[in-house]
Amino acid sequence: MVRLGRISYVNMAPVFHRLNAEVEEIQGVPTELNRMLLDGQLDLAPISSIEYARHASSLRILPRMCVSSEGAVDSIQLVSRIPFPQIRSIAVTPESATSVVLAKVLLPGARHVPLEEEADARLLIGDAALKSAFEDPTPHYDLGKLWLEKTGLPMVFAVWAAPEPVAEGVAELEHSLVSSVRLARAEPEALAHEASLRYGYPAGYLARYFEKLRYSFGPRERAGFYTFLEMARDVGQLEHVPELRFVTPSATRV
């Protein structure tokens, strides 16, 4: 049985909405899943884009799946009363490597400190960012929106990766994941209702949020992915930009 990682945020709801596959589901925040995947404790999981790039020599990715947005994403926010260009320090979350690097790309001159320290801005991701945007009147700067304004491309926050040698069943599981997302798109009211019961947000709010998320790793997403990695390299967060290596039946462990 495939050990499948699931980010413990509401953004995973469409992927698992109607997943028709026997898997061992293991939940965690992005940095936890990154560590477990690299330690061989998971067979497949969404991994932060920057962490995939740093460990690409030992990983393969699903060719059709990612987690991205083209514009505002709502769940990655800089919260600050200071105008965005004037932010000089950011208290960053320990839960997401890609979001921290994205903040560095968008504000290369800003100093990063732990989340509990005082700073001009706080970087929030996932459900904490959704909750803050819903409840806190402090200005929020959506990093997905800012990335689109800077590059004109989607922002890929995570790809789905498997450690080599790829476990049996991973290549076939991609079809089930794609089908689950397709079914979620076909019944948005049911998706929002079920996610509302599970995560506690209003269904209408979640329906609008899910419309902003993308899960297909198409040509524009791949262009955005490479652009992000190139910019991460340019600000000293990545040594080199790797070639993508995909999960194929021939790469599967038997």
C-alpha cells in the first residue's frame, strides 16, 4: 500500500475529495512532509517546490500534478501595516520552505526572523493565512498575486514527488489523484460543504478559495516553476536549477 502524504491544510480537499485508491494517508504541515519524504517514510507526497529542487537528484515527480495558483491564492499572505515596498523585516513561518523563499524573491532586501519575533510583516501560510485574511483587518499582501504581477506566470507552490526507487503503485496512483480533482471541480458545492464541515470555514468562502487553486502541472505551470527556481538561485536560495525527472513505470521499484 502506498504511503501517501497529505498536507494538513484545506488546500488538499479537492485532491482527496473522491480519491478512489487504497493508500495509507499520512498528514503533516509541508515541512514535516518534506522531511518524511526525504527520509523515505513516504512513498509519495506534495513537496515544497524549493525543497524538490534542492533534492531533485533523489526524487521523481508526477508529470500531471502540482499545487499552484495564477494570481491570488489567499493562503500565503504577508500581513503588515507597512506598504509592501517598505517592508524591511519579515517574521516567517517554519511550516513552508517555498513561501519563505518566495518572500525572499519578492522582497530580496528584507531580513527574515522567526515568527515569534517582532518584524515589519508576518508571513502566514495555509489555514492560518486563511483565518487571518478572514478575521484580521490588517492589510494582507497575497504572494500569489504579487508573483503574477512580477512574472505574468502561475506560482507553483508544491509538486508531487516520490523518492527513488519509486514504490510500486505510485505511477498508477497519479490517475486516481487527477480523477479526484476532476470530480471535485464537477461538484463544487459538495466539495465546499464537506470541506466546511471538516475545517470549519463557511462553505461560500471555501468555494471561492478552491476556484483559485490549480492542480494541473501544464506548460504554463512548468514555466512558472522554472522561473521561480531561477529567481531563487539568483537570491542565493538554490545552488542550481535541476532538470525535471518524472515518475514513469520503468522507474518503479518491483
